[in-house]
Amino acid sequence: MPYLGKISEHSEFGYWVSTIKKSRNMSCEKLGLQCGVDSHAISSYCTGKNYPSIMTLIRLREGVHLTDEEFIQAIDALTADLYEAGKLDLLLDD
């Protein structure tokens, strides 16, 4: 997964990840273990310091059994953040 740097002060995707964690009563460590994603990466998603590739997003979906609606919300939030930063091309990197 490439490091994308801090993309914005306000991260819609970070808010979304934090909401999912809270709704499932999970820490970054537990979410990471369940999804096969490093806990530091999960933490960086929550703070908007980094963003996942689409493949990592799919691992998150499978790991916590996201509903279709939750998955679409995640894609919308991630796309909005990357669009705002002019970095939509990074969504496809892995």
C-alpha cells in the first residue's frame, strides 16, 4: 500500500472508519487483525494521515462484513477525500 501523505485536515474516510470501529466496539488492533491490515494503517486511516487502496478497502469489507450500504459509504468518503486532494489516481494503487 503506498503512503499517500496527509491529504486533508478533515477526513471523511477517517470519520467513516472511526464510526465503523465504534459501532462494532473494535480497537485499531482488533479491526486490523480481523481484516489483515496493520493496526498502524488503521490508525492512520482514522486520522486522515493515509488512505487505503481499493484492495485494502475490500479487505476491510470482508473482515468486518460490511453491508452494501456501508461499503458504498466507505467508497464515497474515500473518493471525496481523494478528489478534494486531486489524488483520485492513487485509489487504484496497491
